[in-house]
Amino acid sequence: MSYFDHEKLDVYQAAMELVILIETVIEALPRGRAYLADQLQRAGSSVPLNIAEGAGEYSQNEKIRFYRMAKRSATECAGILDICRCLSIIDENCYSKGRELLDGEFD
């Protein structure tokens, strides 16, 4: 049962899946990559939080502002996943699933 508007949004549900996936990615990162883990965790959690804030706004301009912030954070996540892939420190399945979530819901 949904109590808040954002919980009804498919993009919010995808963002929550992304947060779970990010935890899996972070757990598998090798030592010495804390900077990537921190950046990915912050950007990833920012996505659903900004969607929720935007959905709770009445002003269209404020909704748009929060949704833009969510999109920027999603784009940052894609960049971090790309870095992890280039450094060969991410499982290919996690990378593909992350990109699928980001490409499918945040375009």
C-alpha cells in the first residue's frame, strides 16, 4: 500500500532497485577504492531522495528542479559505473543491470 505519491512512480521503484544494486557493487569493490564507493553511494541515494522530494512538491518549477537533480545524480552513477568497468573492478552483470536501470528509467 502506497502512502506517498513518489511510491507510485515507476522511476522511484527503479531508483530503489539501483540503490540495492549499488550496495552489491560497493561490497565487491577492492580495497583502496573507498572514494568510488563513497561517491557512488552518495549519488545513488540522491536519486530516489530527489524523486521523492519532487513528487511531494506542489509547484511545477520545484518538481522539475528536484527531478533534474535526480537525473544528474543518475548520470553521475552511470559515470562511476563506467569508471569501475574501465578499471575492471565491477562484475559485468552488475554493470549491465545498473546501466539498464539508469538507461530505462532516467532518460
